[in-house]
Amino acid sequence: MPVHTVAFIAMGSRCEIRIAAAAAIEGQHLAAQAIAEVHRIERKYSRYQSDSVLSRINAAAGLRAVACDEETVALLTYADMLHTASDGRFDITSGVLRQAWNFRHNALPPAADLEKLLPLIGWKKVVRDKASVFLPTAGMELDFGGFGKEYAVDRAAEVLTRLGVQHGYVNLGGDMRFLGPRPDGSSWQIGIQDPRAGDATVASIPVSRGALATSGDYERFMEVDGRRYCHVLNPHNGMPVSYWRSVSVLAPLAITAGSCTTTTMLLEKDGLGFLERSGMSYLAINDEGQIFRRIQ
């Protein structure tokens, strides 16, 4: 069967679904159902939509608890696991730091601005149970940006699997989930971008099933006095991390792969040990350009 590509925009990213189907109209019909699921998750959890679950939770900070459905509770539980696994570096309350950092301007935020925001960060301050969540301090926020897109990738892939798709993948801004090999049985060859040369790759990885995600210091960054500052921020001091140029991980699920890459970035020099303990395949490039890999 031929492979059909359906491109779309979601979560601020260029996205595509590639699937094998007998006819283009069939491929478009299948992809549309997966895309609808992506948009559902975006509407539900985007901080940019005033009626989203996260916007309601954030608006109620310091005032009252907000009821949560089963899906939201599960994601909050996952966030708690990530916080523990990362020694507190992966913290979904750290999104408030974007109020100080603007990577469109090559200027560091005043230290006083960061000092005002740091007291609003702290996952362990959040009060939650099986049906609600409460941010105890006005100004606190939750942000699923660290795994929301990857969660949407997995949900879209599950929709396509239920519809019988056996060959193809979902790609949301570089976070990918593979439903099966090409129709001829061969693997998809996925290039890993060179973090210092946007038109070049450092490796090509064959993938048939599972997920691939990449985090790096080249997606959103600025340079000040010859130093690069990326958008991945340490919640303990509010400053960008600097040890890794790029981290790519292969895992069964996109949310697992993405969480692993981000955690590695946040752990900086301790990230390699975390990758080794994870047991997953990876390719990581440090700030000196050294490449570390384990591709199984």
C-alpha cells in the first residue's frame, strides 16, 4: 500500500501523520480521527486557552481546589513520578519562569525578577487527591509542557491502532510514535539533527515500532556575550541548563521518551548516569560535542 502524509499544525508545532492506506482519501479519514484527538488534548490542557483544565487550576491558585477527571489525575500522578525520578528537577510548577525569560530578546532577566518567581515553584507544595488539585499560593501555575505533546502523540497513535493502522507514524514537532514498519517491512530511517548545524544530521536511526523524542539547546535559545542560554530551565535557580546540546531517546511510548530526554537535560552532568539506568536506547551530545550512545 502507498504511504500518505497528512500535515497539520498543533501545539505550536508543525506536525504530520504518515500512514499506509489503499487510497489517499482513506488515509486522510484515518488521520483526521487521530488529529481530532490531538486537538482535544490541546484544548483540554493548553495554558493558552482560558477554559482549559490547567487554566482553571491556575486561575484558582490560592483560592480553592479544582475538581479533576481521571485523565488529569493520571497525568498529575505521572508528574509526581517524574519529580521523584529527577531529584526534583522535573517540576511542572516551574512554568512561571517564562514570565522572566524571553528568548526572542538577547538579554538576561534581572535577578530580582527570578527571585520573585522562585517561591512560586515547588511541586511538593501542591495539594492533591484522587479527585482534585489545589495550588496553595496565588501566582502558582501548573504546566504540562514537559510531556503534554508526547502524551498527545501516544493518544493519536492509539486511535490509529484501534482503527487498524499497522504501518506509519505520528510526528508532533519531532516527537514521534511508530505504529509499525514501512509496508515493505523495512524500518523508517529517522535523522537526528546536528544541534550546531540545522541542515545536517549526526546519525540516522532505524525505527519500526515505539517512540523517539529529542530535547536540545537549539530549539529555543539566545546568546548573550558569546554564551548560549536555552529554554530548559532549572527550577531550583531559574537558570537555563547548559551541559547537553542534544538528547534523543527511543522508548515504547512517546511520553516516556520525551520525559527521559528532558530529565537528562535537567540533570546536566548527572544525566548520562540517568540514561544508563533507564535501560533505553539513546544518543546524547554534550556541550563539548562528544557523542554518547546506546542503540539496541
